[in-house]
Amino acid sequence: MHRYATPFGVFLLLVILLGVGLTMDPRRVPSPLIGKPLPEFDIPTLRDPQRRFSQGQLRDGVSLLNVWATWCVPCRQEHPVLVGIEQRDEAVIFGLNYKDERDKAVAWLNQLGDPYRLSGFDLDGRTGIDLGVYGVPETFVVDAQGNIVHKHIGPIDEETWKDELLPLIRRIESRRG
């Protein structure tokens, strides 16, 4: 009887861990980068490979860094929301085109609208990896000092924008004075 106690105990522990894991929301995965500066990067811009995009360009106020790709179905769902945010001048949005084809990405923005002040081209995905991106879309709220304040995993919809992200941006801006 005692020889079965240890395997049964291990099995029971695994069942409990699995049960807890199944109750967790995968969109609520905390980022270890929250409160830390954006990782350094220097990549070409999407529209002009001769022009550069770096983390220093996000230090001119609170901004969003949206990681997107043309092959990403949720990115297409999210895109009209981002265009609306930009048109209403509610936030400055930068883009990070992730593991994509330049021509397809430029055509996408030309067809659907370009909400980005600037979009970097991350062909090999290294910048995304440094940001801890494991799927697209992901959006980072970055303060005026270049620190990551929040990470949103998945597409932004109007409800998320109005109830979560816009109030956060306004709080950060009000602290700045």
C-alpha cells in the first residue's frame, strides 16, 4: 500500500496544478517588463528601409506600441479600432510589423488605413522576442520615459479601449502634469 502513496501523491498534485492552470485567463499573463524600459532596438521602418525606428522615439509622451502582422486574423479585427483611435486623436500609436512581408504590410496599411505614427519592420522577430511577444496582436502602453506600463495581449476592441486602455493613458498623462 505504501508503494502507491508517492505516485498517487504526485498524480494528485499534477491534477491540482492542471485544474488551477485551466482556470487562468491566458490574456492575463503578466509581463516581466512592466515598469521597466522598453528593450533597446534599432530596426528599419516599414515604409522606408533607409529610415530607422528605435525605442527612443517613444519618449515623447504616453504612446502605444502595437505588434501586428498581415497574416494575423485578430490583427485585422483590431485594425479598425486602431484607425478610430488615431482619427479621434486619443493616443499616439507606433507599430511593430512582426515576421511579415514588407510589400504585403505596406499594401495592408494603404488599403485599410495607417493608424501608426511610425511602424518598424521586424522581419526576423528579434525585437518582438526582446519584448516578450509570443503572439500577435500585442499592445504595450509606454510612458513618456520609455517605460512599459501595461501589456495587452490579443486584439483591442472598443470596450477594452474605453474601459481599460484609455483610462490608463489618461491617468498616466495626468500624473505628468
